[in-house]
Amino acid sequence: MLAQLDASAVRRWCSAADRAMTARQAEIDDLNVFPIPDGDTGTNLSLTLHSAAAAVDTDRSATPGSVLAAMARGAVMGARGNSGVIVSQILQAMADSFGAAAAEIGGADVGRALTAAADAADAAVADPVEGTILSVIRAAAQGATTAEGDLADTVRGCQQAAAQALARTPEQLPVLAQAGVVDAGGQGLLVLLDALAGVVLGSRDETSAASEGDTRADSPARRLRPDVADPSSSEVHREAGSPEYAYEVQYLLYGSDPAATRLKDQLVELGDSVVVVGAGSPEGSAGRVFNVHVHVNDVGAAIEAGIEAGRPHRITVVRFADQIAAQLAASAQAAERTGVAVLAVAPGPGLAEVFHAEGVYVVDGGPTQNPSTAEVLEAIQSTGAARVVVLPNASAVGAVADLAAERARADGIEVAVVPTKSPVQGLAAVAVHDPRRRFADDVIAMAEAAAATRFAEVTVAVRESITYAGRCQAGDVLGLIDGEVVEIGSDYGTVGVSLVGRLISAGGELVTVLAGADPAGALACETVERYVRTQHPLVEITALPGGQPHFPLLIGVE
């Protein structure tokens, strides 16, 4: 049982969470309320944590805070779906709360970090809803902070409160109660917290899993464990660097006050920007720990001076020319960007071709294969444009698009995300796009066009469930309007005609129908087209081969 979290423990937590989420991926997928392939929470969370684990595996940080920062960065860049994005935000908030320099993390630290994570998760969602992952992380934070004990007590309190909150989610969301399930995202978060509890409490499963995941002889978790009494003392401002000296050298040093004074004098002879700051005596150590910083040309001499003075560790060397080159390259790249581009997420080759024909860049993705933050970010950057409009075209992709846009803005690209929930809304937005307008005005026009487009979908139930239209069986044809099941039938064309009739009855001048990859979708598309031309001759209709999976028909009415 651990009294503190160190770097090795955080690595084991990440590895155990990755394996546990993969093992329970199908179980969490099966908790999705709607009986259609619609986002796959377990799959998204598994991919998100797998990306986090990959980042930690290549990280060589020596402190738990910095390892968790790597875990969070990996999760953010690999986040898929709303739950994946929220979990990545939770990890990022915890990492920020701990700070990269913290050598060990106790129960009170975990409580504060979970509170920060709950706040960050709430802030990441425009309209927080009770009975979701947000309720579970909030309860976990409360359980951790009220435990008022050591690390083990804190984690137990967090785990138990999260489990109880998860059990209450059907009481908070009627749709969960109707389906007889708990919230899928909340269940995924509990898997993450259970993995942390396994590490701290020393469960048999976690111990064996950790030993499988961290058996390398040169593992940094086995080699490095800094013991800094005052973690804040290791944070040193990194200057831009004197032109006379090419390198910045920094390390922590165990030694005495006289030795540190002599070292400071030696470093003054070698370079400039010399800082040697004492941080007190680590527990069980006869000496003090010092933070040493200097700008030099002779890196070896600066490190040798430290060896003569005591025991240096956590040595970092930065070449200023590399930093300057990277900054110049980024500035040059930003300066070369011109014009406006539109980027759309599109499931299926047909839809991709439709968007391509309008001059739109495309990221492959949709239900069951949501793109990651990194994929959307890479696509934004690859446009070469100074201003980019992103069309997520699915509710589950919206949070990923927002996160990618935030990262792109940090690189100097102006990005706006139009919250399209269906490809037909994306097509409506593209139809009014005019790059000659002011960027803000163009984004507003595209958003208004998308919002004015009501959308419907025809799909097939994959299991028995209760819907707003009644009970459906596996294999039934479902008709959804704005994401809600309103029709249950046995034929694509019949359900499609009913959906179009409902939408047109509320007013509409243009119908767009996209036929899916299922060959029967093309026949259904023809049926809908005949219905509109004969029953609503004043309404214009456009039928296109979308090629999207899972949805034989996508319908939009403007």
C-alpha cells in the first residue's frame, strides 16, 4: 500500500488503466443507450488511454507530476468522442494541479487535483447534464476531499463515491433508466479510478499487471526518483540566452553550502546567468539540495564542476540555436499561411467526394470511427490556410474539433468550429461559404445555414431497447430526427418517406438525401426522391451517393 504517488506509481496507473479499458471496451460500448452504432464510448476511451500510455512509455520524466503531464498530453492528442475529450481534460487538470516538479503526491494533493479536474470537466461542456461522467467525477472529488486521511483513504473515498454516483445515474437520466443501464462515460471513468486504487492499495491484479508493463531494466521509473524537499524550488525561469553562450545547463545538486558557494564561483568563470539556489535538506539526507542554472559554451565543464561539488541529477541541456530555429520555423510557417479553408469530417468515400467537389478538405470519420484530436489538428495545419472553418458533422466529434481548434490557435491559425451535427448540416454550411467575406461574417453565415437545416437519419437497431417511439427489436429500421428515434419500421424507404414528410410539414424548400454504403440505401433514396417530386412538387430535392456506413439514409431539410 502506497503512502505517496511517485513517478513509477503514475506509470503503473497509466499502464493498468490502458489494459483495463481495453479489457472492458466492449462492455462499456454495450452501455450506449441508443440501439444504434453511435460513438462507441468504450472504444473511444480505450483509444484515448492507449494514446496516453504510448506517450508515457516514451517519456523519461522523473517526477509523478511530469509523468502525469505526459499522460495528459497523450490523452489530449488521442482523445476521441466526448467521453475521451472529457477524460483527457480531467487528466490535464490533475497534472496542472500537481505541477511537474512535485516529487511525491499525497492524499491531500489527490483531493485537490480531483476537485480541479471536476471543475475543468464541467467547464469543458457547454451544457452540463446530471447523470453523466460529470456527475461521477464531481462525486469522486467530493469523496476524496472528505476522506481526510492518507493517500489510501483518499483513493478509497474517491473510488467508493464514484461507484455510488455511477449507480445513481439512471435516477438522474430517465433515458438510462428506460434502457436499464448506467452512464457509459461514467463507467469508463470508474475504470480509470479503479486502476488508480489498484496501484495505491496494491491489488493483486494491478501488481501483476504493473510488473508486466514495467519490467525493462533501464526503466526510468526504476532508475530515477528525485527527493526534493521543496518542489517549487526546482522551477527556474529559462531566459532567452546570451548570444555569447550557446547552451543552458540546469541540474539539481545534493551538497553542502560551502561546496555550493565554490560551485557558483566556478560557474561564473565558465558562463553567465548563474543561479545556485538552496532548497533545504531532504528528509534523511545530511546535505542540502540546490537548483543550479548556467549559460555556457563548455557543457562538460559545467557538469564536471557539479560532480566536484556534490551529486548532480536531473541534468538538462538546451541548445539555444535549436530553440531559435524552431521559433523561426514556426514563425515562417505562420507567415506563409494565407487565405481561408474549410475542413469537414465525413464518413464514407461518397461524402468525402461531395465535400472535395466543393473545395473542402476532409478528415475521414463518423459514427464508430471518430477522428482523434491529433488527426483533426494535423488536417487543420495541412490546409496551409491562415483561417480555417471546421465542420465536425457529428455530435461526438464536436468536442474533438474544439480541442484541435484550441491547439491550432496556439500555433497562430485562426480557427472557428461550426457546430454541425450531421453531414447534411455541413453541406448546408458549405453552400453559403464565401471566402471573400470577413472571416467572422462568413462563419456566422455558415452557422446560421447549418442551424436552419433539420436533419434525419435512417439506421438499423442492433439490439432490443426502449426508444421515444416505443420498444424496438434488433434488426428494426429506425428513423431519427435531430438524434431522437421517432419512427420504427421494417423498410428503409418507408421510414425515409415518413421522416421527410415530418420535416417538410414544418416548412422547407430544399431536401438533401444522402444514400449510404448499403445497396438498399440507394433504392430507398430513389423512393424518397419520387415521394418529394410527386407529393411536394414545389420543394427542390437533391439526392447524392454518400457512401456512409451504418446510416442507409441521411436527410436534411432547409
